[in-house]
Amino acid sequence: MAGQSSSTSTATNIMLAIHEKKTNPLDLYRPLRNYISMFYSEREAQNLEDDLQTVKQYRSDLERQPDPSPTSRRDLLQKYFKALCLIETRFPISPDSDHINTVTFVWYDAFKQKQKASQQNIHLEKAAVLFNLGAVYSQMGLSFDRATVEGRRQAIHAFIAAAGSFAFLRDNAATKASMGTSTTVDLSIECVGMLERLMLAQAQECVFENTIAKGSTPGVCAKISRQVGLYYEEALAALNVASLKDHFDKGWIAHVQLKAALFYAEACYRYSLELHEKEEIAEEIARLKSGSSTLAEVKKSSRGAAAQILDAISKLEANINRNLDRAVKENDRVYLMRVPSPSSLPPLPAFSMVKIMPMNEVLDASKEKMFASLVPDSSAKALSRYTEMVDDIIRTQAEKLQQGSELTRVRLKEMDLPDSILSLEGNYTLPTDLKEDVEAVQISGGPAGLEAELQQLMDLRRVNHELLVQTEELLQKEATEDAQFRSQFGTRWTRPQSSTLTKNLQDRLNRFAANLKQAADSDARIERSVRDHSAFMSILDRRPIESALPTLARPIMSLDANEDAIVGALKQSLRQLETLGAQRAGLEDMLKEMKRKDDVLPKLMTSTGSYEDLFRKEIAKYDPIREDIAQNIEAQEQLLLQIQAQNEEFSAVFNLEDYKASREKCYKQIQAAIAKYREIKENINEGLKFYVTLQDAITNIKQQCSDFVMTRNIQCREMIEDVQRQMAGLSFQDRKNTGSYSYPAVNQPHQTPRSSSQPPSDPQNVPHPRSQTSYYQPHEQSTMPAYAHHPSAYTAPQQPPPYHIPPAPGAPYPPPQVQQPTSQEYGQPAYPGWRGPYYNAHGQQSGSLPRPPYTIPGPYPPHQGYYKQ
């Protein structure tokens, strides 16, 4: 149990190390695998085969020690302890029938190896592993060469790690391991507490050796030496407890007792050197006497102690007595001071240079992935409860932050801030929705662009009028020619008159003409409205629109000229308020990030204590940010009160109420101008859509009229040939053989006229037939939309909608119903089999008509509505 360092140059180098506890072989693989198969599934057991094999290997290495080096043993013990923490929360090991009751852990006492503990719970296994970890650290500390600075540093680290291991054992596993029916003394709280103090004493002793090697002052050496003695005294007090006094070898107790006395006397000696330099001879003599008496007393009970320690005591005692004799002589000859008794002296100052190494992070198993797929119901329920607690905190704090931001927005809006400050600096702003409306108006051309759109209306109206005139001229020319031939040939000219065949076409053309006239009236009203309201709407053409807003000016007269100070203070407060707002945004992001990273399940799976304790510890990490949020809200409240007082002063000095009134008036003017612009724009768009639609309808009927005229010209040529043959005296038989010429009636198919070798009588009036297409493709009449609005405030009362084309029953442009004329000469339908295209109610095929020559799409999407001025 004791060992000696590699350096023997200093007698005090003798230190203690602890042997590991021994155990019996144990198979954990089969019981754990059976439990997984029974309570989870065989497939789960197969998936966790690697983890089970790892645990099996850890336990085997722990028993056999394949690599005896301290560092390898340390790493093995740390890994195995983490694995045990994961096993504890997933595999219940106990004598209960529904638990793993085939596993029994057996461990022997480290100091009395004939004593053993045997328990069916994992607490004994964990406690034994922690004990062995502390023992390995103590062996590592003893193995370093403390004759060098680096060796002493490594030894210090190993001893405080050993102390940390024993402290962790005392706080987390010793009590549970001692609750079984079979225990050992080495795992008791008293024993591991003694070992913790012993390891700290040896770590502090290494610090003292380092201090001496560096040649530190006697005062520093005295403080460090005294702390070494205090740690040894605490370990000695623990060893003298009844449960430990007879458990440890006498050499252990003697070693600790001598070390405690040695370092007390060393502290007295070092402190006396400092007193001698200060010429405090009386206390120097008292300290030397105290150290000398302590050494003399401890030598009486030094049976079983190491010879090196006794040699060190003898040397130190000789040094103390020599200095004591010198000090007494100096006091008797020179100082003549009264020497106080040692019991009346204050305690020697002490200073600890070491502390227990925390092992929580070193032994934290929450980051381990072993058996991660096994989550017991208790852990899942605990996780759900913790998640609810965290969600409640996040939700509550987020609501506080949002309420704080909303309160700031409302309060500033009530005080018209920061708009009034911006207005004073010339940075005028419109409300967002109003600014967006103005931008939309300006993008669409603004009031200045209405003139161009009115010109489009006039151009479209002109094009429609020209198309209508051209169509009427076609019919008029054909009717004139028909009348001329009728007058020339008299009763021989037997085909129907043009007027009887074109009545429906003429009626539709008349309706189109009436619609154009009404549309012209509406155009005039729109033009008049644009002219009347152009000045009113001109505000919308201001760029930027903010230039149209009134300005907030400084007062003309000021008594104390403190306007700049008032404005500066208010702006400073607003900047502070903005900073608080930015802090709230950052706090909200921090809340979300904390929740995202808050993974408590691994800690739940490794926790062996109360879930409530773990929850309190984990929830506590949200306390700082909750406090920051509360402070932010409180600071904002105080700042808003300050801003309110500053704004009242600002409003009084700059006559803010009058400015607000003029600004609101300007806002309303802009809104009214936007409304009037939209009204006029909508009317213009309706007009454009009307003219485009009407142009399609007129183009359609013009094509019908062209087809009609062309067909009539063909009929005219045939009839002229027939009449000429009659007048030339052809026989009745010839006429019979060549067939009678009857004139076409409405809605009868047209027969291909026979070819004639004679040229047409009027070549100019014979249009060329369209290639690849029959002359008479059926088509529907175009539908005219109702281009009208309910009368507005600017519309004359009871005036019919200007662009409305009243539809006939059944369809906007119904097919004309014309009776087939009967030939008076032959008593049969005129032109059997012929049918003109404009008599059909069927829609014309795509591509049979040319595209409208003049179409202008409206700037707004098409919509139904009435045409307003």
C-alpha cells in the first residue's frame, strides 16, 4: 500500500499509493441480452450486439488487467463507469423476479483482502470502479519523478484527480453501496473521505517541494507547509475513527501522524526565519519551541514509521534547536523580550495551493451513444414533462418580449414618434399603405399620363368609325350597282333586291353607329373630368411624394433657445429605446437557440437520483436570460415614461398639434386624389376595352359584308350572261338544257357557279376569292360586353350607359332571319343551294377573319363594370 518515489534525495518524498480492489469473474453479456430480447425484441438485441460485446470486454479487462500500466487502467475504468451509468437506467439489476436477478457482483476489500462484499445491484459495481479509479490515480502520482519540475506538476495533477475520484465516490455511490447486506469498510463514507484528504495532503506536499526548489521566501514556504500539515491532520483524524482505526495497518497511521507533525514543525521553522528577519525574537523563540516539542512528542509514538521520515524529523529537529539556542542568546543579551507561551500564539497562516479535481465532466455518460435506442417509459415520461416545462418558459418569455415590442410601437405611434423628429430634420414619411398607393399610381403613369390614354381612346374611336364607314360603303356600292342593273334589264333582273338581304346587317351597323355616338359622349365626359381635376390630381406627380407634405419648422421666436437641447434629449432617448428593442430580438434568438440545444434525454438516462433535482438544475440555466428579459422590460417602461415627458415638451415648443392637423389634411388630399385618379383610370380602361371589343365586332361584320358583296358580284355576272343569251334569241330548249338560274335564298348551300368564257362585266367589282378557303365559312357574331357603369356623381341622371350595346334576345348579335325570295319568273327559290356567311348563327372558324387592325390592351386587368365619367 505504500511506495517510494523515484527520487530519494529528500527524505520527505515518501508517499502512499492505494492498491485496487479485486473482483470475481462475471458475465454481463448473457443476462443483458436476454433482458433486451424479453422486454424489447430480438431484433433490438441483435442491433445492440456491439454494445453488449463492448460491455463484456470492459468487464473482462477489469478482471484480467491485460495492460497493467496506470494510464491504460485509468482509461478502462472511466469507460466502464460510463457504461455502468447507462446500464443502470435501462437494466434493473436486483433480486426481483421481473428484474435481472442472475447477476451478483463480488468485490474484495482493498486493505483487508479477506473481506468481501456480494450484492445483486449495480451500486456496488459502480462504487468499486470509482475506488479503483482513485487508486490508479494515486499510483500514477507516485510514479512520477518529483525531482523535476514537470514530474512534480504531473504528480500534483494525479493526486488531485485521485482526491476528486474519492470525493465523487463519497457523494454519489458510497451511500448506495453501503445499503446492501454485504459491504466492505473501504467503500464507506469515512474511508473514502480519509483517502480524499490524504491525496490532497500529498498534492500539497508536492507543491511545497516545488516551492523549496524555487527558493521562495520563508513566509510563503511556511504557509504552504502548514497547509500540508492540516491536510495530514484531517486524514489522521479520520483514521482514528472507530470504524477505521483497526482496519488499517499501523504503519499507515504512523506515517500520517509523522507527516502531520513534520510539516507543522516545518511551518514553525520557516515562519521563525521570517520573524528573525523582522527581529521579532520573542515570537520566533515561541514558534521554535512549539515545533521542537511537537517533534519530540511524535518521535515517542513513531513505531512502524519509515526510516526516511524519522531521519527527516531528526534533521529538522536539529535545525530548530540550533536556531532556538541562537535566538534565546540574542534575546538575553540584546532584546530582553518576554517570550509568550506557545499555546497563546495565534494559528500559523496556511494557504492551500490544491483543490479537488471535479470528476463530473470526466465521468459524464450523457454524451455516450451506448444503448441509446433503449428508452424506458419512465425516462420518456420524464422527458415529456421536462419538455413541457421548457416550452412553458420559452412561451412565457417570448410573449413578454413580443408584448414589450408591441407596447413600444403603440406608445410611439400615440406620440407620433419618430415621425415628428424626422419631419423636423426634413425626412418626411408617408404611412406605408398610402405610400404604396402613390407608388402604384406613379408606376401606372400618374395623372400626367392620362392625356396619352385619352389620345388612345380617340384613336380607337376613329379607327372604329372608319371601319364602320368602310363597311357601309361596301353595302351601298353593291346596292347601287344592283339598282343600275335592275333599271337596265327591267323584269329580266329577277334576283332579290339588296335591301331585302342586308336588312339585318344594316340594323347591326346602325346599332354600332349609335354605340359609337354614346361612346363619344362618354369620352367627352372623361376628358372633361380629367381637365377639371388635373390640378387636384397633380399632387400625385410630385417626386418624391414626400415633397408635397407640410414641414415642421422651428419656432420663429424663442425665449430660452433650448430647442436643440430638447430635440437632442428626445433623440437620445429614442436611440436608447431602439437599443432595448435590438436586445429583445437578441434575447428571443437566444431563447430559441437554448431550447434547440437543450437535450436532456442523455442526462435523464444517466441520472440515478431524483428527476426533480435534475429538472431544477437544468431549468436553472434559463434563469439568467429570464432575468435579462425582466430587466429589459423594466428599463423600457422607465424609458417610455421619460420619452413621454420629453415629447410633451417637444410638442409645446414646436407647436406640433398644428403640424399634425396640416399633415393629416395633406394625407386626405392625397387619398382623395388617388381615388379620383383610379376612378378616371377605370373609366378609361373600360373605354379601351369597349373600343377593342367593338373593333372586333365591326371587323367581323365587315368581313361578312365583303363575302356578301363578292357573292352578289358572282351572281351578277351569271345573270348578265343569262340575260344576254335570252336577248340573243337562244331557244327555250337550250335554256332548259343549260339549267334554270334561280337566285340564292338565305341559309341555302351555294352551288359552284359554272364557268364562263366571257369576262365579267365589271372586273373592278369582283374581289378575288380567298385561297384554300370557301367563300362562306360560318361564324358567330362577336359578343359585345356591357361597357357601362351605374351613374356616378359626375353622370347626368337617367342617362343610358354610353357604351352599352343592348343585346337582342338570345345572343348579342343574333343571326338575321330572312325569308327566301321566290323567283317570280320561274316560281322556285332564287339561287338554290346558296348560303351567305352572314346568315349563319354558327361561329366562324379560327383564322377566317384577319386580326383587328388596331387593338390596345388596357393598363389594368379586364373586369366587369359600368363606364363612369
